[in-house]
Amino acid sequence: MDIVFERRGDGPPLVLLHGIGHRRQGWSPVMDLLAAERDVIAVDLPGFGDSPPLPPGTPYTLNAVLTVLSRTFTDLGLKKPHVAGNSLGGLFALEAADRGLVSSATALSPAGFFNALELRYAASVLRASRLGARVPDTLLTRLARSPRRRTAMFGMVYGRPDLMDIEALTGDARAMRDAHGFEPTLRAGRTTRFLGSCADVPVTIGWGTKDRLLLRSQAIRAQRRLPHARFVWLEGCGHVPMSDDPPQVARVLLKGSAHPLLTTHPESAAS
């Protein structure tokens, strides 16, 4: 399938994976900072942004999406690139590392470390955000112009929505509203947890100190699951930290991908 992407910069390849309901443009605040030292490729995951959904009848499981990503790496001429992801994209980054598809993984508030209650809470917040985005575009823009309403609308996801451009915020809201993969991904997530070890790949985990969607208890579980990983608290950042503090996030991603590229490329993403 044709995955839509944006590519810029020069250096070792770094693939960026967004979260559920998000889009590749969510990485825009850090793209130029990263592109100064990396060949940066921000992709729209299947069923999100401008990428088509998975074929009819295909569940949005880890295996299905990792297979698409592995083929995308091949199509782009990438052999074990570095990868970084946020939320759902963070889970995919860790899975790619565990399966030997990448040379390093940096995960920002990755999914996959929640218990059943925490998952229900996160799904409720995400569904409420999607429902709120269904207002007419003109009303959405008008609401986003008010700092108080902007915080009420987007504060569960972003730590500092007041810092974001109105067009970026409303674009993110429309992406959430229109994402074909949203509900299938939530359904698949009910039984999805990260159980790997990433034993042979350098891993960095960053977690926003103001993350209101995937809470601190999940950060602690992530540290216990991956005790060898480098762990970083992203000060003042929410669940989607790229807009909250671009320089801080860029530093974490650059350091997390400052490892030699591995050479052997597996035949497929199958576990």
C-alpha cells in the first residue's frame, strides 16, 4: 500500500511514527531541528492522515501494521533505520526494535503499558476528543482562538496548547475526526500490550511530566519492562510533546538515534 510521508534532511535515516488519530504533521515542530543531522521521514500510518486504510477485513494489529512499515522501509531504500514514535507510534517503534527491524528506537509516551482500567480511561478521552472535533470547521476555528477554550479542548493531549498554531490544532482535530483507522485501532488495543525486551537494540523512552492521557504509572511499568532502556522525563510536556517543547524533544530524538546503523535486514516483520 502507498504510505504517505514527508522526507527532508541528510544523515542517518530516522523514521517518525505518530499516535492514534494523529498525522505526520504532528512532527513539524521538530522536523527542521532533526533534519539538520538526520534524513528524517515522517509517515502517516495506515488509516491515518493521508495514508489509505488497511485492506478490508485486515485488523489493525501489531503484525499487520509492522508488516506495512517493514515494506515501507524497503520501498524507501531503508535498511534498519532509526525510528521514533509517539503514543501508538511509540508502541510500533518498540515492536520494530524487538523484531530487529531498526537500529534504535525512541518512544515518547508509548502505548502498550496500560492496564484494563487505564486503557478504558484513555479510550474515553480519545473518543471524547474525536466527538468534539465533529463540530463545523468554522466553529472549530472560532473555539480554538480562545486560549481558555483551546486548553479545555486540547489540554488532555497537549501540555501547552496555547503555544500551538491555530491551523495546526484544527488540522489535528480534523485528522482525529476523519481517521479511518481510529476505531479499529482502539478495538485491537484492548488485547495489545508490549511484552518484548528489545535486547539487541538501543532504546530510549521519554514521558511527559504533564501527560494526562497515559499516566505516570505506565511510565513506571515501561521502565520495569525495559530496565536497560534510557529513560527521560520530558519536563513540562503533555502526551504529544513535540509542540510543547520542540528543542527538548529534538535533543532526546537525536541522542536516542545517535547509534551506528545495523546492517542485516530481516525478510519480514512476522514474529
